Amino acid sequence: MMKSCFGDLMLTMVLLASGVRVSFGALSSSYYAMTCPFVEFTVRNTVSQALQSDPTLAAGLLRLHFHDCFVQGCDASILIDASDKTAEKDSPANESIRGYEVIDQAKQMLEAQCPGVVSCADIIAIAARDAVLFAGGPYYDVANGRKDGRRSRIEDTINLPPPTLNSTGLIQMFAQHGFNAQELVALSGAHTLGAARCVSFNQRLSNFDSTNEADPTMDSNYVRMLRRTCNTGNNTQVGFDYTRNRFDVNYFYALQARMGLLMSDQTLYSDPRTQSIVNSYSMDPRSFFSDFQQAMIKMGTLDIKEGNQGEIRLNCRKFN
Ligand code: HEM
Ligand SMILES: *[C@@H]1O[C@H](CO)[C@@H](O)[C@H](O)[C@H]1NC(C)=O
Ligand SMILES: *[C@@H]1O[C@H](CO)[C@@H](O)[C@H](O)[C@H]1NC(C)=O
Ligand SMILES: CC(=O)N[C@H]1CO[C@H](CO)[C@@H](O)[C@@H]1O
């Protein structure tokens, strides 16, 4: 490991004194303290500039981290470009993922400062955290030390939840990654940011369950509004809540008003096992923020590659 124990210790003591979480498994808050001290500063500046010209990128960066971590662990496998279109990002599940250029830009600046030191996986984790912060969400400490993976296969995206899953399916899938129902709801709260394309929910608008009707868990005026909007095409985007660039609890209000956009959103309110959690987050934003922080820290540690299991990519889109 390329870092000084002494410097690490000093920083650890400072962080401990300030009550900040210091390490999680193999990861450490001070991982780059000696080798690339301005890593957080650099990523934050890059994200800040990107969001100033396009605030909707906050959602893109947050989703990028989710899709990275749920497939093969947080190892930047999502970033790989494959000329034969067989990488993770070529999966329909990854269609519409945004923010790749922001990661490239941060990586380029970091390569200039400290070549070959900072992993793309760590950049994604920090960028997602900063995106949430700039959108008005909670700040949490990101521990670093993830290595970049050497595998990115379209078939691995089977680990991502489809938007048509009901609560039972979601609870099962999240349990496979070590999350309970409460963490599922907290993480789904990420949909306070961003939008979905009509293709992701139009199966709910008509002929649902072959009944010729819309999904009965949807508000009927909302159904009409969505049908009108989606007439313009399957790629039309609809925000998950009224404030798509603002990290708040409006997503949970939407679920209570039966205006959850995806089946996988509304089902969290239909199921008694998760409805009470939706209700408590809607009433108490602080508890949502705090559970979201904890769940994001946990998500950021899924299947971390250590040592020889991974590498520090020089270009985030290519294996070394
Ligand atoms: C619970 C299961 C989940 C399902 C089924 C799901 C599914 C989806 C789908 C279908 C979209 C819209 C894609 C499109 O039509 O373009 C989307 C967008 C999004 N998802 Fe999720 N998601 C889930 C959980 C999460 C989690 C855990 C996070 C982050 C922690 C997340 C973050 C986002 C964000 C921020 C967007 C908006 C992206 C943008 O506007 O560019 N999602 N999700
Ligand atoms: C959820 O979906 C599964 C598989 O599609 C189905 O078997 C199950 O009955 C559904 N559960 C509920 C509560 O709707
Ligand atoms: C949108 O997608 C649905 C299938 O999900 C398809 O039946 C329909 O023809 C598509 N509409 C347009 C305008 O492409
Ligand atoms: C950004 C990106 O690479 N998106 C790809 C997602 O998957 C589809 C295929 O399903 C590709 O066409 C997109 O280019």
C-alpha cells in the first residue's frame, strides 16, 4: 500500500476527534492523504462545475454509483467501453445512464496531479456523494481504496432490479446485497432526483395485467397526465417528483398520493411492510437523510476489490 502510516495516523486522529467515520472494512477516509491529498477537492470542483451547466446530472451521477455497486461491486465496471458492445453499459438496463464525462474529467485532472493513484471506482463514489450534497441532500464521509475491476459483462447486469418488480421481488433482490426493507426504501429515496423515460413505466398505463386498464395503484389523473406526456414518444422523460433536481422528501409524498412513477416505486407504498417506512420518511426528513447516508455508505462498500483483485485504471473507460 502506497501511503505513510504516520500521515495516516495523524489524519485518523483528527478525523476521530471530529467524530467522522474513519474506515469501513478495507476502505479508509485518509486513503489518499499522502498520495493524492486534493482528490476530494478536485472531484468536488468538477462535479460542481458540471452541475452548474446541467443540474440534472446530479441524478445521473447518483444512479451511476448504484449501477456500479450492484453489478460486480463498486469497481467502475460500469465505465468500460467495449467495441463489440458486450460491456455492462451496453445493457438496456444501463441505457440512459449519464455522467460518464464528469468522471472522465475528474480522472483527467487527478492523473495530472498524481498519476496512477486514484481509482475510477473511488471517483464515482465521491462524485455521487457530492452530487447529493449539491442537490440539497445529506453529506456523508466516503472512505476510499476501491480498486478498479477487470471485468465488465453485459450479462452481469441481471443483478439490477427491473422497474416492473413488486415489493416482494425488490426486498429479495436487495436482501441478496445485504439490505433490509428499511434500507431498500431509503435507497429508493434516491428517486427524489431525476426522471424516467416512458419505456420504463408505460406498461402500467394500459393493458396492465391484461385487464385493459391502468395499474390500479396509480392515481387516475396521474395516469391521464402520463398517457398524454408519453404520446410524444417512449423516450420522453418524466420526473419522479415535482422537484427532480432537489434532494427532498417529495418522492415519498408522491408515493402517498399514488403518483409513484415506476411500479417499483409505488409498490413500496402498497405493501404494508414498507408503507410505514414511506410514511415515516415523509414526516421526518431527518430520518430519511440519516438512513440514506448510512445505506449509501454501505452500498459504497459492496464487493470491494482489494490489492491484486483490481487495478488503478489510467483511463476509466479501458482496462489497463
Ligand atoms: C429499488 C430498485 C430500483 C429500480 C427498479 C430502479 C429503476 C430505475 C429506472 C427504471 C430509472 C429510469 C431509467 C430511465 O428510464 O431512463 C431509474 C432512474 C434513477 N435511479 Fe433508480 N432504480 C432503483 C433504485 C435506485 C437506487 C438504489 C438508486 C441510487 C442510490 C437509484 C438512482 C436513480 C436515479 C438518481 C435515477 C434518475 C437518473 C436520471 O435522471 O438520469 N435508483 N431507476
Ligand atoms: C410479486 O411478483 C411475483 C413474481 O412476479 C408474484 O409471484 C407475486 O405474487 C407478487 N407479489 C405481490 C405481493 O404482488
Ligand atoms: C412505445 O413502446 C411500446 C412498448 O413498450 C410500443 O408498443 C409502442 O409502439 C412504442 N411507441 C412508440 C411511439 O414508439
Ligand atoms: C450510455 C450507453 O452506453 N448506453 C447504452 C445502453 O445500452 C444500449 C443497448 O441496450 C446502448 O444502445 C446504449 O448505447
